[in-house]
Amino acid sequence: MAFKSLILRDLSGSVAPIEVTAEQATLGRGEATVSVDEDSVSRKHARLEQTQSGWFIEDLGSKHGSSLNGLLVSEGEKVRVHDGDELRLGGLRFRLGVTGPPFKEDPPEPRPASTVPTITRDDFLTRGSLLLRLGDDDAMVRELSWQDFHGQYAPILRGFARKAGCPSHQLDDLVQEVMTNFFCAAERFEYDPEKGRFRGYLKTATIRTLMGWRNKRRGQVDWEPERFLEQAQQVDDAWDREWMEQSLERAILRVKPGSQMAESSWDAFELYGRRGMPLRDAAKQLGMQPEAVKKAKNRVAALVREELERLRLEEG
């Protein structure tokens, strides 16, 4: 197998970028094959492994834990990582970059596409409804009404605009303008991964609207931080984090109602898997054995990660 590189870029800038090219590498201090010099990182913190289907991360029983995109990676749990993911090792946060052509993955079964009548842009302007088509192949195509689109993506736009310094009382108007501008550029958006990722298209439309909005109101409204939108790396990190957080919320909302998992399992997932509560503390609060909390969290996390994978394939 021809190995591909995995780049770990520290979001704080305190640790130099790390490149992993071997089939397997241990991250940590001291005895690790890839050195991560930070006190909150264990001597053997986590393992990265490359297979035919992609890169995987596994925690090695680290003291301060590992998480991927806001979800704890338990000891012994192997989780696939993708380009653009956020990996936390102890107190460090890394943005991951994968080089080379895509891996040959086995995608999860797609959810049934909702049926929405095809409408034109003029129809939207008069009826308040709009069609969005997403998918990287016929099996993953989805159709969304304007209301669905707003419900899914408005929180991302609002959170990003807030980080960019948009005053709170103008957020809703700004979000509406971003969405209108996005769809004015094309009557129908067709996701084509060869031309770019949907999240990238939406980010570009958002930044352009934000800069135009700010410039038109310069001297009338204070935007802090003033130069945020001119700092490309900071903008990309803020957008990726907002996208990650909202995708996780959407995945949970999709999965939970039909999961047939006990409420206690979801509580274990929330306390131990998302909030990072120590295992024994979570077990005490839930009245469960620590190992039962860990197993419950892993079962729920597997469902949520599978749904996140569907979202990734649908949206790019």
C-alpha cells in the first residue's frame, strides 16, 4: 500500500506541524514514535493507523483523553479521521489534513431522500420555498426545501458571523442576506466534489456577504475583531469549528428519536462522551458502573458517527 501523509496542525500555533507518513505511529511524549511535547499529553497518548480505507485514531489510555470533532475517543476505540477534522490530545487541538487521492471507503447506507417539487428561483421569490440538491452520487442525492435549508445551516452562519464580530441585533438579517445571495448565484446548486465542497461554497458566500455588510456600515456599527475576515487561517478554523459543532447537533437530532437506546445511554454519551466528565464521576452521577457507562457511550457514539459520515458524504 502506498502510504499517504496525515498532517496535524496545532490550532494554538504553539506546536510545530506534525506529519505522519508511516503505516502506524504513536503520539505522545518520551517513548512515542511521534513526539508531542506538551504536559497534558501522555507518554503514549494515542495511536494513528493507516489502512486501505483510511486513517484511524485510537486512544491508549491517556490521562487527559483524546477526542475527535467534539466526541471522546475511548481507550481501545478506533475511529476514522478525515481531512479537516479536529483532533484533541490532552490540552492541544489539531486540525487534520490528509494528502493524496481519496481512500476507498464503504459508505453507510444513505437515508431515503425527501421528495420536494422542483421549483425555480422565481418560484422561491414568490412562494418562500427553495430547492437545494446535495450529493456526491445518485444514491446520496437529497432535496431540501428552503425551510429545511434554513434550519440546518442558519445556526452555522449565525455562529460564524458572531465570531466575525457581527453585532447580535443584526445577525438574523445578515443570515437571511447570506442565504439569498448564495442562491442568487445559481438557480439550482448541484454538489460536485470535483469542483469543490459544498461547505466551501457556503463559506465563500458567507465571507463575501459579511465583508460587504461590514463595509457598507463602516463608521455606523462597531465590528470586533475588526480584521478577523482578513486572517485566512483564523477564518478557516472558525468556520470548520462552527460546522463541526452544528453537524454534531444535527446528527444527534437525526439519530436519537429512532435509536431505541435507553435514556441512560444517551446521558452517558452526553456526560462522558461530549462534556468530558471523568468516567467515575459520570458513573456515580448516573448510578452505573464505570464500564457500563463506557460501553453505553461507545454504542451511542458509533450511531452518531455513522450519521456524521452520512452528512459528510451528502455535503462534502
